Amino acid sequence: MGSMDIATVVVVPAPVATTQPPQHKLLELKTSFAPAAKSIPSPAKKAKPAKKKLAGGCAGYVLEDVPHLTDYLPELKSYPNPLQDHPAYSVVKQYFVNPDDTVAKKIVGHKSSARGTHFRRAGPRQRVYFQPGEVTAAIVTCGGLCPGLNTVIRELVCGLHDMYGVTSVYGIEGGYKGFYARNTVELTPRSVNDIHKRGGTVLGTSRGGQDTAKIVDSIQDRGINQVYIIGGDGTQKGAASIHEEVQRRGLRCAVVGVPKTIDNDIAVIDKSFGFDTAVEEAQRAINAAHVEAESAENGVGVVKLMGRNSGFIAMYATLASRDVDCCLIPESPFYLDGKGGLLEFVEKRLRDNGHMVIVVAEGAGQDLIARNMHLSDIHDASGNKVLLDVGLWLSQKIKEHFKKKANFPITLKYIDPTYMIRAVPSNASDNVYCTLLAHSALHGAMAGYTGFTVAPVNGRHAYIPFYRITEKQNKVVITDRMWARVLCSTNQPCFLTHEDVEGAGQDEEEPQVPLVEGENAMVRSPSMCNGNGHQCNGAA
């Protein structure tokens, strides 16, 4: 990579007007960019560690920056941003983002805390690295369905056209394999005008790892120089692989990710698009279950919601409903039999209230079911573990339990709204959110940034390196106040042993961020500036 491999610590200067993006020296962390991969790694495979572009500043400030086209194409020309002459933005006092603006990963601290990790703030820059007439953009959707996919597609197309004058935008049909297995479809503001009113994705989607080399061959052959990839953590791993191959070939092509998961399980970001819609739609199923349960003698309503590894939909839907008596999520183990078990709680609640509603995330109790049914793990094309139907299993166990109880008949209704929830159009809140995501993504691509995903961090949209959102998943913290609010609302037992709680606390501890001073150097002092406020400890 030439000039990219040269430094240790960099002082972050005071903001200075510039025509080039701030050039921060890099720290090589254990590995360099991998050579061309033969295929996009599936989530089941361990990806190679990515090279990190870090810059250090005063008081423990660390910028986890994203790649820029000029990192490997240093002679690339820049141009004035056409937005400066756009009539819609003429009244905005400060529309362009300051080159040194960053977003803090953690905003709660103490007076002695280091400033910690920051990400580059999203938004339009004064200089762009593409002229409108030379842009050929491609948009692809991968993985499962989610409310808001069509809105993101629409806003990418309309944003590129209306703000930057880009007229050559194409959709890749059928997910990653569409790059080389299917034809593209031209996208115009007119053709996407009302697609946000529909669920699903007009481009189609698919799962499974595809051939990275073939994808980049297609990008190169078609003259595509901006690629927008919408998908979950497995899709973003694929995007990272594509970016590395594009850079290895020295192509002038920005690769941008828009994170998508209905489960809200992508790390670092505040939330994923479609989540608000999913919680809202889940209310319909919970309301139906409550009506059924309340209308029958010893009625039990069981609702299974989405949540493979993270129980956010179940948790927020439970809090929003207030009709739920028990919420079961993957992060919080539970057991059926014996003192303090789920079946004992169900019996007690029915005797007290005459009815109850149970909300269970699809990934809850999987180990319990597998042990009970003596089954082994099976994985799908994306490397995800194939889940057993916890809703049906739990319903059957409850029925079997009460069959043994004399004079204790129950009426149980099981509702699975999974595919109804993910197939609906996004609501108003998610539509606005999808617009902001799309605009932030295209602003970053036009400014020459690449190899990043875009999302809000603590309320501010930021450009986040791919590795940051693929290294682990976001999960409900069962030792946090939000889960305590659920337990308080439902009055259910927590089902946890002391060892479970201790283990959860250890898993949730976040390691300290190393400074750029060395591979494993930790924050040594809350104050890293000398009297003039610019020089940092360990500066070269």
C-alpha cells in the first residue's frame, strides 16, 4: 500500500481548512490487507483481522478512521462539491462537515476518563472525488427482508440524482450473485418514486457467500465506481472482502455499506433501520394473543418474535405492550421444571390472573431444546445456525404440563407473526431514518471515503470501519437497567443463577482501546497534552 504503511502516532491538529481529506498516518495492527480472496467469507468462517487506520490525539483521543481512495490513489483529483450551488441548501449556514469533526463512541465518562474512541462524522464535504457525469453507481440488497429496504434504495437513487446530478445508477438483482449471474436494472427517480410504500426489496435478495473475484471483475467490467451494499453483518463481511479486492487492484471505486438487520444486533450503532417498524408490528400479534388469552378459561397466548441471537424486538415489544407476563430472550437462559422454573411461574400466574401472555424470541432456549430433543447444530447458506421452533416446543411443553394437573384445563393459542413483521413497509420513523442513512452513505462515497458502513453513534451519523460492526454482535445486556425494566413490568422471575449473572457481567466488559503509540499500548494518563495542547505522549 505504499505510503499507508508508515507511522505510529499522529497529533490531531486544530481544524484547518483543506482541499484534501485529513491525512492521518496509519498503524499496522498485526496484519496487512489480505491478498485477493477467492470468495466472500461466510459468517461461520473466521475472517482475517482487518488493517486499522488509527490516529491519536490529546487526552486519550483515538480516531478509528475509514479508508479513502487517496490512500492508494494519491494523485486522484478533487472537485468543488456541487451542493454549494444547490438552491435547496443555499440557506444552510454550515452545510459542509468540518474535516476534523468526529463522533465519540462512548459519551458517558468521568472527570478522569480518557476521551476514547471516535469515528469520522458523516456528511457532505467541501471537496468531492467524483464528477457527476463520471459516476456509475450500483446498489445491491442481501440477506433477509427488513422494513425500509426499498426506502434506502429510493433515497440513494434520488439523493445521487437530486443532490449531485448523478444519472447512472443501477440495481443489482438477487443479492451478491446478481453481480455476475443476472442483469442489472436501471434505477431512476421516476422508477423508484413510490417503492417506499411497499415491503421487501424491488431488487430481490439472496443469502450465501459468493465469489469475490467474480464480483469485482463485474464491477471493473461494467465501469462501476460506487457500490452501495445493504445488508446485515454477513453481508458487511462480504462488503469488506470486496473493498479489499478493489483496493488490491487499485480501482477507483468506493465501497459503502448500509447496515440492515431487523433484530437490531449490529454492534456500535444506535439501532438498525426497520427495528421501530418491527416493534410496532409486533404489538398487533401481542394484542391478539392477549385478547385470545383473556377471553378463555386459563387462557395462554404464546407469541414468537424475531431475534436470532439478540432479544431486542421481544424486549421493546414487551415494554411497549404492558400486556406481557413473561418475556424470554436468547441472552437470558431459562429452565422449565422445578422450583422457580417457567412452568411453575405459568401455573402461578394462571391461578392469580386467569390468563397470561408469553413473548419468546426465536433464538431463546435453543440449547434447552437441543438437549431435550438430542439434536445437533445445522447451518444455513449464510452460516447462520438453523433455529428450532421454540414457540411450538414451548407451547407443547406447557400443554403437557397441564394435562397432568387435575381440574386445571387451559386454552393455549400460539401466534407466529415473523414473516408478516419483516415483509411490511417501513413506518414514518424508519422512513426518515432510512433517508438519513442513504444521504450519509452517498455523501461519504462522493467525498472519496470507502470501506465503511454508515449509521448513527450516540445520535450522530458516522462512518464506521467494516471490521467494527462485524467483529461481534449487539446483544441485550441482562445486567442493565433496560432488562430490569422488563422484569419489573412482567413481574417474571429472572431464571438466572449467580454464575449466569457473573458470566454476563464479564461478557459485557469492553476492553480498553489501545493508543496508536503501539500495538498493545493502553491509555496511560487522562492528560496527554503539554501546555500548548497539541503535543501527545509518544508522538514521533
